[in-house]
Amino acid sequence: MRSLVAGNWKMNGLASDALDRAQAICAKAGDGLPCDVLVCPPATLIGTMTRAFQDSGITLGGQDCHAEDSGAYTGDVAAPMLADLGCSHVIVGHSERRRDHAESDALIASKAAAAHRAGLVAIICLGESATEREEGRASDVVSAQLAGSLPPGATPDNTVVAYEPVWAIGTGNTATPADVAEIHALLRQQLVAALGEDGNNVRLLYGGSVNAGNADELLAVDHVNGALVGGASLKPDDFWAIVSAGRSA
């Protein structure tokens, strides 16, 4: 299947520097995209980035959405609003949301379902903490997160799953290819059990300190169909090196 490299800009960027970053990425995309490329900027920049990436082939996504389509939820962003701005995807269940906002698997499943109703692809994030890995519970934790976060109606067309071990996000520590292979094989098996043959076609991304130096190795692992990239996505040269690695994923 065609791989996907998604850049999560997190809470970084004002209009001026974001435009410069977008222009640099578009310049690299001038010869075509080696894989599917997605950029998820802060909500304040989505409108600006829609125009900046126009005609580049690069798609846009949100970093979160509410489980309801509208209502009295001050400060939240609904999935239909993201779609209205031109987004095709939205990240749900990122570990920073799970940790900082106490988001449960059930809430994440509701957000993914809201994304589906709006015609968006939900990127459902999973990952264990350092303590959970040290205790030998990584597989159990990630498996439980997938079971609880995958909504009814999930298909390869509307759902992507991203494995991001919490201890590797933004730390410079990266899971070994063997670690990634073990978890991704488990996720693939679980998706097939839940979705039948369709489970073989759900894209599985790896995230967690993916950079230009390790992308080739990580994206070559079985059942890794791309990457969810944090800090490196803010650096056009590094981001494009990861995108280029996606050519063979």
C-alpha cells in the first residue's frame, strides 16, 4: 500500500514562519510526492496552510476534534469545522491529549467516529509509557488502547493507526526496529481480527523521534506504512528526508 508521512506541528508556528516553512516544503514537492504527505498545523493556521499548500498534492489535517459536531463547547473544534477548512484527516488520541487532558479510549473512539461522520480520516494514536514498557506490559497496553479507541465503522479508507511509544516522543529516544516490528505485527493481527481482510489494509504509522537519520530503517520494518513526525516536521529538509524514505515503505 502507498505509505503516508504526516507532520504534526503541535503548538508551534505563527503565520509568517509557517508560510516560510510551507513554501520550503512545497518547493521540495515540485518534482512530485514519493508517498502521501499530510501536514497537521495548529488550528489557527489551517486556513492559511490550505492556501499555502494548494496544488502541491500535500493534504492538511487537524490535531484534535471534539466528539460532537457542534454545541456549547467553548474553545473546542468540531470535525465538520476542520472539513470545512479543507482538512482531510484529524489526529485523535495523541499521548499528549491522553496525558494532559485525561482523554479515555472511549472518548477517543467517539472523536474518531465524529471524524468519520465529517468525512475525515481519523489517525488514532496509541503508545505505552516508559514504566509500562519496563514492566513488560507494552503489548497489553497498546492492544487495550486499540480495542477501546477503534470505533464501529472503521475501514482502511477512514482510519489510520499510529503507534507512538510515549517514552520516545520528543525525547530523542527511538524504539528499535525489533520493538516496532513486534508492536506493529500485534496491531495488524488485532485489526484483522476486528475488521476481517480490511484489517490488512489499514495503514500503520510509527511515530516517536523519527528523524532524517533513522527514517529509512524504521520505515523498512514490516507493517510500517509510514510515519507520524513531530519535531522533525518543523524542519523542511528533515521532513522531506523522511518523506523520501516513505517511497519504499
